[in-house]
Amino acid sequence: MNVPTVAPRERFPAAAPIPALSFPLVGGGDASIGGARDRWTLLVVYRGRHCPKCKTYLDKLEAMQAEWEAAGFDILTVSADPADRAEADVQEFGWTFPVAHSMAERDMRALGLYVSDPLSPEETDRRFAEPGIFCIRPDGRAQIVAISNGPAARPDLADLLAGMKFTIETGREPRGQV
């Protein structure tokens, strides 16, 4: 079997500072990541309106939103979708957490995300990020980085929250730095 050789994709290092990025929000205004905050941040990068698995995942996040917030997290979700597609999702699914849109490919790459071309014009009309979940410490460093190259592999939100509560209670530093 002849496997083509490709350059390795740059992965996001454990414990690295999250880059300063800003995204427009559904409903107006902007949301930013990077730098120190008063609280933890849960950043969920989703594929966009075309992805039914994203809807299921974000519906679970909606159901758990109060638990994440009580644990000390601010939530932000973002996709490459333009404003109209992101707004349509918020209207259809009733998500109440912040939903950002128009994520640029340079921002996807800055976070070490996999980037895909659409399979057809019916799917979407632009490149998009594959799923990424980031638990960001108040000091701006990545505690958890979970990046997937497809829609079926994402951390279970209840398990992730339980692990993050333990991490916060015990003051654990990020793992995987070796």
C-alpha cells in the first residue's frame, strides 16, 4: 500500500496560551478568547449548520449550560458559518449560550483545528473547521484540547464537566506537556 507523505499538521500544544481571537456574535457584538479572564471558558468549535451531529452536541450543551456555568465556566460556540446560517440555527434550536460565526480559516489554523472543504454546494459554500473543544483556564492557557477530524468524535460533555470540576478542585495543571 502506497501512502502519500504529507507535512504534519501543527497541533495546539498543551498548556499553551490561547491566541487572542475575536468573533462576531449572533444578535450583535463580538466575543473574544485569549488572555486572562475571571472565569474558565468552554470554547466549542462546531462544523456549522450542515452538521446534524453538531446540533445534537449543542443541544446537550444547552441542557447542561447551567451546570457548566455553576462550575465557573463561560461558554462560547463558534463556526465558519456566515451570520444568516448561525442565526437560523439559534432560532431553530433555541440555544441561549453565545453563538459566534464567520470563523476565518486563519483562526481555525491558529487553534490547530482540522479544516475541511465541503463535499457539495448543498453542504455549505465554504471551508469549515472540524470539531474542537477547549477548556481554557482563567490565566488564558489551554487546560483541555480535544480536536477531531470528523463529526463523530467529541468528548462527552458530562464526563468532561466532571473531569473539569475535579481539575479545578485539585488545582491540576494541564497534562500532556511532555
